[in-house]
Amino acid sequence: MEIGFNPAVSFRAAKADESAKKTSTIQSPVSTDLEKDSVEIAAKSDKKEKKRPFRNFIANVAKFFATTTEMVKGTIKGTAYGITTGAAVLAGGWLFGALPAGFRKGGSLKEVCKHPLKSIGTKSKVAAGFATLAVGAYHIIAAKLKANQKTANVDHQLKTGHRPA
């Protein structure tokens, strides 16, 4: 790990602000030096931004593919697991709700087995829908967070700045 000195940080800035407050009519030479330094640093940082257009382009392409890949994976995973969860909740509603009711009523056991979705209660259907949406949303959010980690890794590896929010 390398720690470098950032020339944009001036340790004399606090002293320049205090002297400017004390003497409002007289300008101190420290503040003009700081202004010159800040102009030079701004010019250097603009040059650094212009030096890497190809690297930034490559980073943007890599981030696009990393984000797209993770989001597609998360969507497919969320859809598959969500549908499985919804089917399990519906099966539980049929097994523990409709089937015992069919045993209690003499001739309706045959109807419960022939038309399982009709025999499942509304509460079980609503619970299955919410469970499906919750599992799907979880996987999509997890994919978005993983994609953010991958884009930050691309920025770090190619030594480009993080993308603006």
C-alpha cells in the first residue's frame, strides 16, 4: 500500500483565513501564494483528467458489462427462487388448508385434488404473492450491491476515479 502526499491540501490555509479576518484592509502575501498554488494544482488536475480518455473508456465498458452481468444474474436468480418460494407457499396452503377441509367434507376431497388452485384459500394465495415478491426483491438488491462492488474494483484496478453519483 502506498501513501502519497496530496498537494491540494495546504496546511497554511487556516493561518491565511485567520490573518485575513484580523486585517481586513491589508492582504497578506500568504493568501496570494495559496491562490497561485491552487490555480497551478487545478491546471495539473485538468491535465491528468485529459491524459486518460482511453483508460476511462475501457473502465466504462468494463463497468457496464460487470453491472449488466450481475443484474441479469440477480434477476434470473430472484425469479427462479421467487417462483419456487411462491409454489412452496401455495403447496403448503393446499396441504395444510384445503386438504384437511376436503377430508372433513365427504365428497369434496375429489374436487380438492382435481382443482387445487380453487380449493386454496385467498390468504394463502396472497401470502404466496408477497413471498415471491420479497424473495425476488432481495436477490435484485443483492445483485445491485454486488455490481457496485465490482465497478469499484474496476475503478481501483484501472486507477480511474469513481463514477459520479
